[in-house]
Amino acid sequence: MRPRSALSVLAALLLPLAVAPAAQAATIDAAPAKPSATAALPEHFLTGYWHDFVNPAEELKLSQVPDEYDLIAVAFGEATTRAGEVTFRVDPELSTALGGYSDEQFKADIAALQAGGKKVILSVGGEKGAIQVSDDASAQLFADSVHGLMTEYGFDGVDIDLENGLNPTYMEKALRSLRSAAGDGLIITMAPQTIDMQSTAGTYFDLALKIKDILTVVHMQYYNSGSMLGCDQKVYAQGTVDFMTALACIQLENGLRPDQVALGLPAGPGAAGGGVVEPSAVTSALDCLAKGTGCGSFTPARTYPDIRGAMTWSINWDVTNGGNFAGTVGPHLDTLP
């Protein structure tokens, strides 16, 4: 999720783009019933990542997360020397910066957020994440270790943010095993890069479709990307309404339900190396997808009133930049159909 070097449009053009022509939109199968974890969240909601590390953004306790955020993703659970295993603790440097923020205070803050109607999940991976799930043993260890952290800390689920590759076959096994252990209230989110969702042949897109029956939402990172292809096979530059809507269209027309698609954007200067937009551009893109208004040059063939909402990297950067992202996008979500 932290800044990466930009991907070129050439990389996107080399992928076999799997987009549904507009004329075929009406033939998509009716959506199955939503998983209970998805139904338990607001119809449209705002997700933000919380830093369990120190960087130039403002350090925050979980108790300081602004109220506009409905789903808080704690970044990050980390790898151990055992393949598939995930571990977590309040980062010692962060604890010191916050005057001695302890694991017990962190757990109490999770409980307080949940009592206020919020959900808190553990994000695994990130730019430097090295968690590998590539066989049955590592899949089971992933499920067991994440479930153990959920039990210990009170997390409501897991966010898959593996930016250094994943195996969809074994990650599906891991997540289904975790679901069996945690129950149908488990929240599962995914934060792929744009390159990962250009084609259904990509590993991330493949995983999303494999676990569609238990998947809560995909909030793709519409930043640190460079230019990419939209569902009309035209090239769009990051940092525009068209980039968000034309790329979201790929997911919306290729198997994911609208309530499983959200827009992930940086929370202002410092949060990403490219693709930073004004929050008003995010609300315009949401309006375009949900209502057919506020579009740029790209207009979807149909609207998606159930589009789930937005994500930002990160809560810390948003607070650092004055809270404009949550203050603008959060209330706007209540205006969607």
C-alpha cells in the first residue's frame, strides 16, 4: 500500500484483457445472496487503513480513528519464518511514539470501536509483505494463525494485500478454512493493484472469483499505477474520474457483484507516489457508477446502485492532511442509492 514505482501501460497491454462488451451486460447472471458479513456492514461504507508503524504521517491510537470510517484495516500482519504463518503486535516504535500504547490498550480500542458499530480487520502483506501460501500446509497455517489473532485481538476478519504475488488455489483453501473456523460473520477484503485486476486470468482476479460466495469487497488500489486499460479497452491515466470508473467497470462486468467493488484512493499528499486525487473526484466517480451522473469522458453502459463505497490509504495520512477524504467521501456515501 505504500508508494511503489509506477507500472507502465505496456504491462497492462500485454495482459489478455477479459472485459464484457456493453451489449452483454444484461446477460450477467443474477447475483447470489450476500454473505452475512457483507450484509452486516452498511450498504455503502468507507474503509481506511491504520498504520501499525511509524512514518511521516501522524501516529494514531485506534481510539483516535475519525467516526466516518466504518471498516478499519490494521496494517499489517507480518510473516514469520514458517510459510503461511501470520503474526501481529503493536509495533514497539509506534507504541513509544504514542506514549506507551500497549497490546491491551489496542484490544480495548478494538472492542470500543465494535461497540460503536465499526468493524476492525487485520490486513496481511503490504508492499514489503512476504507471506507465502503455496501448499496445503501453509494454507492451513495461514488460516490457523489468522484465526488465532482474531481470537486474541478481536479482529472481525482479514484483508489480503499481498503485493508480491499469491497463489489463488492455496489462498482460496486458506480463506475457506478460516471461514470454517471463524463462521459466516468473517469479513474478507482484498486490495489488489490495478495490474492485478486487468484480466480474469490474473491471480488476484482469479482468487476474487473463486471466493465470490464468501468475499466481502475488493477495494483495488487506483494509484501508484501509471496508465491502464479500461473496460472499453481504451487507455486511461491515473488520477482521473475516468481511470476509476473505466477500471471499476472491468470488475463489475466480469463476475463481481457491485456490492463487492469499492474504489481505493490515497488520502492526499504523501500517501502515494501517484494517483492522488481530490476527494470530490472520488465522489464523482461513485456517482457515475451508482447513478450515471458526474462521469468524465467514459460513461458506463449501465449503472451500479449497489457499488459498495471507497477505501483510502490511509487513515493516518487523512488525519495528517486535515481529514478531507473521510469528511467528504464518508457523508457522500449516504447519498448513494
